[in-house]
Amino acid sequence: MTPDKTDNRCSTGVKNEQRIIALEQDMSEVKGAVQDIRDKLLGRLPNWATALITILTAIAVGLIVNSVR
């Protein structure tokens, strides 16, 4: 580890600082993506509505299959 002549910091320390800055930027992007996903999930149908749609679809498919026979 040779100290940098311009500001008395070693080159490894400077590289590590750059990596930390890059990681902090990546983390802020990940946090934003997680918040977007959470907001989308909160806007979905309630569980009872999803269950009702599933049951009605199953009944409709059952009626169609029975009418074809």
C-alpha cells in the first residue's frame, strides 16, 4: 500500500471509498425498487375478492365442461 502523494491516502483506501460510494448508490436504487413493489402489492385486490374470483371461475369452467359432454 503505497501512499498517494497528492493527499496522503493509500490507493487501496481510495478504491475502497469508491466501492462504498457505489454500494450506497446501489442500495438507494434497491430501496426504491422495493418501495415500488410494495406500493404495487398494496394496490392489489383484497384476499376475499381474489378467492371469490377463483371460485366463480372454477364454477364457470365446471359448467362449460359439463355442457360440452
